[in-house]
Amino acid sequence: MRIQRIPIKEPELKAEGMDLSVLVPIIEKYKDKKGSLIPLLQATQRELGFIPREAFEYISKGTGIELSEMYGVATFYAQFRLTPVGKHIIKVCHGTACHVQEAGAITEALEDSLKVKDGETTEDGLFTLESVACLGCCSLAPVMMIGDETYGKLNRNQAVKVIKEIRINEQKKN
């Protein structure tokens, strides 16, 4: 009796509308370089916005790096995202100074306004809400950051107002 070999499925060059061929120059740049896994994953995330499973498979095939090694690094460091994020990432500081200045109330107000939980992305893909350990702006406590903009000495209403203004500006663009 003959045993039929099952062919290995090649990772597709498209992942839910993403063209993975954009990873070719990244793979070529970091392939066969020691200690290049983190920069490789950072460049992939910069290009795609997050790192989908198909990208891990494509990178593994192109570099020979084991999937388990890549997942181990990507899940260890908070900077890596395995799911899509919103256009605007809202980081609410929950460090000591912000915590005692009611950062939790700001997060709750944003959750209510955006109709998401901490770590989730709005249905329209506009916002992702994240609690972070520290933004390094203790004198501005409580503080949140959206992109490169820092908003300090906030209360619930001010935080929600910032989000509403961003949403209005995004609607004007469309």
C-alpha cells in the first residue's frame, strides 16, 4: 500500500485584504542576521499595522525562524499586536500618580462613550482603548495619549470631549 504525501500548504500572499509581498524587502533585510527577530517583527507591524498569523507563516518560510520562537517574542513584548487596532490608539495612564487622580474613572467614561472594553477596538475601526502602566507625564496626571498628542489634567468629561472632537474631524475628512 502506498502512502500519499500531503503537500504543505504555502502561506498565501494575501491575508484578509493585506498584500504580504510587502514583507519581501523586510525579510531580505533581516534574513540570516543574528538578533534581528525584534526589528523584523517591528518592521512587519509598521507595514501591516499588526502581525497576522499569515505574516508569521510567511516570515517563517522566508527566514527559517520557527513560528513558536516568533510567537514567543511577539506575545512577550506588549509592543506587538496580533489583532488589528484602530486608527487612533487611546492610551490611558494608570501609573501611581494617574491612579490616585482617578484614571479609572476616565477609562470607564471612555469605555461608555466608545462602547468598548479596555483593549478593544470600536466597530468602525477608529479607536482602540488601552490602559498602560505609565506614560511618564506624572505632573499632568491623570493623562491620556492619542497618537503623539498628550492630554493632561483630565476629568471624565474632558476625555470624552477629546474623543468626540476626533470623531467629528474624521467625519469631516470623509
